[in-house]
Amino acid sequence: RWKVKGSNEDRFSVSINDEISFYFVFDGHGGNLVSQYCKDNFIFRIYSPIKLYLEKCKVEKTPIITILEEIRTILKQTIFDFDKELYEFLKGEREKKKNEEIEEEGRLKVLHESIWEIFNNMDPEERDLAIGLLSAGGEETYDFRKDFKEKHFSKLTDDKFTELRRNISPTPSRSNSYISDDFDEFNNVGTTVSGIIFFKDLKGGLSINIGDSQTTLLTKKVDGTSIDVPLSHPHRPDDTSEIERIVKAGGSVHERKIFNKKNKWICVSRAFGDFDFKNLDGSEVYHLKPDTILTAEPGIEIFEINPTDSLTFTICTDGISDHFTMSQIHTIVSNAIDKGEDPAKALCEESRNNKGKDDVTAIVVLL
């Protein structure tokens, strides 16, 4: 991974065992709350129903292609359910934040009352002087602040006393600017998803994509020929099929952005989270439907593997795929492998050298 500035909102998750392997990147936006939740929970959540179904297939001896088709169906519903769970998680985080702010409001009120109890017992002229000296900075007021603390607030730490000094206005200030039921930070945080599930015994697997990240496959045959295979289709607002769905759901598309009725915009047309762009009823019960302005409906492709082929899977965020074609991505990866270098690192560095302005993440899987 490579970050442009600040904290990287991307996450990735890999899980490998003898039967099934998972490789996923999560390109977070609006913060890393959703991408981190996906990193911690997504693979486990989709693994359970797949494992249950595979155990059933072993008994019934189901054909491989039928197994993969059925797993694709299972995954679609599981992904919808996961987005619903994510909505409940964010509601919980919002409520926790609200309670924290209410608690902070109460704490600051007590702090404010404690210092004004002292001020109100002072001579008005002395009080005004004390307020000025406590709120002012500089060494010239240090002795006064020290004496005042020792006399009235000896039990407070220096940090707590500093905080108290900042709350000596006639009305208490708050650490945050609002306490509200509508926290935009929880309604407008989300992530795209892209990656593969590989089934060793089935000689194949599935790619999953939600949003504008990308998964590709470079297949090298025994005769030396190579084939570039796209395993995902980026979901962007200006795609013809996406525009039709977005407009039907009540949104609009301008300059490759989706706008909702609140005139808020987003640059992807499918993602986990971002519930300001998903049609919720007034009771905040999540009814997930594919015909919303923004949807978590995944694109899922089945791929089969010829044991004689050499395969290179590349999973990357749009900070890479927007700058390079699939063929260019495969060239960068192949050149790095030939040099004995880390191909995922090479992709990220090439994106940075190409003056990319987005956080980037890449996974390269060699089979």
C-alpha cells in the first residue's frame, strides 16, 4: 500500500488454507471505518455459508460448475446481508459517538460550574483580572496560574487545569460543534471491494467486485503465449447501465458523480456503506434493494483454471487502474517478477511516479 497524505483509508485482507483462499482489497472513502470493518469481518462472513455448502456438495457429488454457480448465488445474498450488518454497526457507532458527546457536554458543564463557583465569590474587579490572566498565554502569567491552581484546584493534573482554563467563558464550550441524531460521518463513509476466492479442489474460483477497483488475470500458456483476462468490471456512475439504475432510483449523474436529493455526491456507483445514497425508510430499517441510487450489488465472475497454465492475479484500487490499462498493469507486474522484485510494491510505486493523487493498494497472487 502507499498513502498520499494523512492516514491511508485502504485496507486489504488475505486468508489462505488448504481448501479455500481469499484475497481482497477495500478502497475506503470518507474515513477508514467501513474499510477496517470489512478487513476484520468480510472474509469470515462469506466463508461460513460457502463452507457449509461445500460440505453438502461432498455428500451429493455435485458437478464443479454447478458448485461455482451456486456459490455465486449464495455470495450475492450474503453480501447484501453483510451491508445490512454494516448499517447496524454504523448505527451503533453513531449512537456511541452521540453518548460520548453527551457525556463530554456534562463533563464540561461540571468543569465550567466549578470554576465559576470560585469566580462568583470574588470581587468583580479581581474576578475580571483572574479570568484575563488565566486565559492568557505567556510566561508573564505563569506564576499567577500556578498559584491559582495550588489554591483552588490542587487535585487537578496540569492537563486538566489547562482544559479548565479554556472553559472559563460565561457559557461552557464543547469539544465538538454538535450533538445530533444525524452524523454525516457515519452516513457518508464507505468502501469499494475487489478480490478473488480460489478453490483448490475445484480448479477454479470467483472474483467479486463492488465499485471501481479492479481484478485482472494474466494467463501464460505452456507454448509461451499470454492472455489478459479482466475478472471485474468497474462500477462507475457514467456507465450506461448504471446511469439508468441511478436515475430510476431518483438520483442524477453529472461529471462522473452521483448526486442524491440532498445534493450530496459520490464518485462510485456501488459500495458498502454510504447510506445517504441508499433508500432507507423513516424508521431507519435497512431494506436492501439493487435499485437504489448506490447499491452493494456485486459483480461476480466465475473462472476455471487449467493446471498447466501459469496464472498471475492482480487486485488493485482505482488509484492504479485509473492510470494504467490492464496490459500495462500486467507488464509492470511481470517485469517486477522477472527482476525478483515485489510486484505489488512495483505497481504502487509506478502509480506514485505517475503522479497519482489517490491512496493505492495492490495484491498480486501467483499460481
